[in-house]
Amino acid sequence: MPLPLCPPPPPPASRPASPYAPVRCLRASALLAAACAVLLTLVAVEWGPLESLDRWVADGLHRVAVTHPGLTRAARVLTDWVWSPTAMRAVLVAVVAWLVWRRELPLALWAAGTAALGTALQQGLKAAVGRDRPHWPDPVDSATYSAFPSGHALTATVVCGLAVWLLVLHGARRAWVRTAVAVAAVSVAGVGFTRVYLGVHWLSDVAGGTLLAAALLMGVVGAYGLAGRRARGG
């Protein structure tokens, strides 16, 4: 009597197909990068109208921060703990570990590489631009390094965007995706607001960090889609 054949081991998880049109994503990335470049140029040449807008917004929010210590303490908790770059990177590490556990090593490398590239771009621009942060006679918070672009805004946008993309990529239920989009939107907007409210960034710093992160994300999504097409021979 022949022995029953043992079932073969399950193959490693294959690369999920990107649900987005790669070329459109790359075009969106180019437009966002161009907008970021324009903003960077205006910041570098210290364009008067932009600096006036930055100062007007910063002055108005600083007055509120000084006179409302309860709100200011809440903003500090959010920006220093909930939406800090350290907390965002911890979320990313957990996501990458989950992908490795699922044996999706290429996708884990895409996610980790995107975050690393974002940090490198952020630090490079900070060093190149060397923009001063707002200065106050009565500061409610402090921060180091140069101002443009905001590292908090960039990191939150990259991590939240990657999380939403990975959920969609793995066919998560619509309710989960909608919840993730809502959490991501609140986090990105919230971290940007708190940085300006606490007087450690100009509005254009936050806009620059968000634009740069969005351009990077769309570029990664588009490149991943093209790589998937080539891998499938499409």
C-alpha cells in the first residue's frame, strides 16, 4: 500500500498587487514634489508675503497658547508623546515586524526604506536651509535643530500614509480602511497644528514637511506598482 504523500509546505506570501494606478501615483508625486520645491524656494529666499503669513499665524496662536495653559499642556502631551517621531517610528517598527512575520520581506523593506529615505530628506533639507525657529520672550515649548521642514509633520505623514496603503494593499475591510484614513487625517492635521500652536514651527515648515512626505509616499506607491507589474510580466 503506497504511503500517502505529505502536503507541500505553504509557499511564502506573494507580493500583493497594488490597487493604485502606478503612473497616476508617479504623476501626483511629481506635482507634490514641485509644490514642495516652490515652497522651499520661497522659504530659502525669505519671500516677504510668506514670512508675513507665517508670523501672523504664529503670533495669533502663541497668544492663545500663553493664555490657555490647559490647552497648551494637552498640545504638549499630543506632540511629545502621541504624535512624536519616536511614537510614529515605533508604530512603523511594529508594522514592519508584522510584514516580516508574514514572510513579506520585500514589502517590509519597501516600508522601512521609505521611512529611512524620508528621515534622510528631512535632515538634509534642515541642514541645507538652516531656517531659524520662532523666538518668543515667553515660550511655552522648545525644540532643537533647524525649522524647515517639520520633522514631526513629515514623520507622521509618512507613517500614517504607509499604514493606510498597507491596509488597502492587503484587502482590509472598508470599515477598517475608513477608520485608518480618519485616524491618519486627524494625526497629520493635529501634529501640524500643535507644532505651530506651541510656537516651535512656522506654518510653512509644517506645510513643507507634509508636502515632502506626500510626494515621497506617492512615488513609493507608484514605484511599487510598476515593480509588481514587471514581476508579474505585465
